[in-house]
Amino acid sequence: MTPPRRPLTARLRTLGTIALDKGDEQWRRVRGKAPETLAPARPAPVPSAQTPRRAGEFDRDAALAAYKSGVEIEDRLYNYVLYPGDSDVLCVHYSAFFGEWGERRRARALYQGYFHRMRMFWPLTGYRFLFLCDTFGADHNGAYYKGEDGDWFVERAMDRILDEVQEREGVAADKVVMMGSSMGATAAVRFALKRQAAGAIAVSPHFDLDLCARHQGRERHVAAIVGSQDVEDPRHFPVTREVRHLAESAPTRPLLAIQSMADDLGVHQEQVLPLVEAWSSRGGTVALDEHATGGHTSDHATADWFEHQIRWCLGR
């Protein structure tokens, strides 16, 4: 009897492990040893009212020790980092594929679960920052904050973390600004529109996942989400084109700040401009920071730029 096939996500992870092993072998030949890996994450205590204020120079290990927490949801561990701040504003940052765009394959084990922009936002003590990370999907490299094989367990977990943090910190939806790059920008806009946040800041965003699979090399990641290799099939549009559908139907309260490069193949012309048009045509407010060159990058997204967009989203 033919043995049953494993779920698509499990098969993709196996392929990813083989690729990692090959990468480690190459690394050993060049450097003499395999890259260091991170120890498995462990649950951390929920921050208390006595959480120390951010001060001094940024030290990643010290920041993680002070502000990292873990919560188990549906038998899965989710870690996050919550910086305290001096106002009632909560900025939620969704990490992108590790490395930052997920192309540095030799460093995957080291950067897996990495919280992006902790250093950049450390000096912005006027705002609270919640850093989220998606370690599921193909190679545990991210599932666009949705889930695997049609089960949106990551999205449910993110909503629960957001609910609990907003309730504990006393932050209303109109004081929340979502942000991120690439995959993180997908989540920032999707959650902002669904939860009706004050705004979203999206850098080089992926909006249509089927187009990202075709142009950005994300076939395996999208396949792990929808549970099918045929990621461009229109039957998957409720998932792969979800952000576009939200832009055409969700209430237009959130302000959208989008930074995009005209030479970002498969993203700028094909995804960003159509969404800007759809949102604007319904009365939504969007600020497009368009650059001629840069490709799929966040080089233009400085700390000053982010702070300006945060204030704009809040009407300040």
C-alpha cells in the first residue's frame, strides 16, 4: 500500500532543511565551521507595570532580557518584544523574512525569529513599540502572518496578542500604527484595515501574494500558506489577493503611508499602484513615497522617515 503523503508544508520544510544542510557544508568549506544557531526560544514573563523605561545606548541582549515575552496560543509559542513609551500610542512592527528580505540563506538559522528594527526604534521613546515575528511556513521563514495549509493560526495568534497588549496597555485602536517591510508590510496593512487602526506604514509591500510568488521568488512560501503548489489559481484569491480586496471594501479610516521603488519588479507597478488607486478612489487617504531606484529595499526608510509617518498617521 502506498504510504500517505505528508502535508505540503512539511515537504517544503524538508526541502528547506536539505538546502540548509548544503549551505552549511559550503560554509564549512569556506569558513571551516558551520554558522552558529540560536537556542530554542523559551516563554518569557509578561511585562509588568514596573517595566523599566528605555534609556542609554541600545544593547540587543539587554533589550531582549527586559522586554521580550512569550505566549502559548493553540499549543504554539509566540515571542514578541514590547518597548514601553511615554505616550498612549502603540506602534506595531511586523518583521519581514529574516535576513531582511530572506535572501541570505547561509544565515537563516542565525536570523530565524529575528525582530527587525529594534535598534532603529530604540531612541523613539515617545511611542510604545510592539515587535512581532512570524516563524512559521516554508523553512519556518514566515507565512505572511496567516498560517499553513489553509489554517490561519498565525493570524489568530497575532490578533490575540494585539488584543491582550492593547487591553493591558490601555491603547485604543485609533492610537495604533502598524508598520513593516515586504512580508511585514503585508501584515501591517492587512491588520490595520481589518482592525481599523489609525494607520499603516508599508515599505516595499507585498500585497498580491500570487504575484509575489511569480516575481519575488516566494512560490514555496505562498504554497505553504494555501496548501497547494498552484499558487496563482484564482480560487486562492480570497487569501492571495486579500489585501487588495480589503482596500476595495474595508472602511477607509486608516491612513496608509507607502514607500515603494519604481524599479521593484512585480511589486511597484503590479501591486502598489493599483492598491493606491483603489484606496484613493474610495476616499481613503494614502501618502506614496515613490523612489525611482532601489529595487526591493528599505534603504530609504530611516528612523526620521518612520517617525514622520507615525505622526502623520496620528494627525500630529
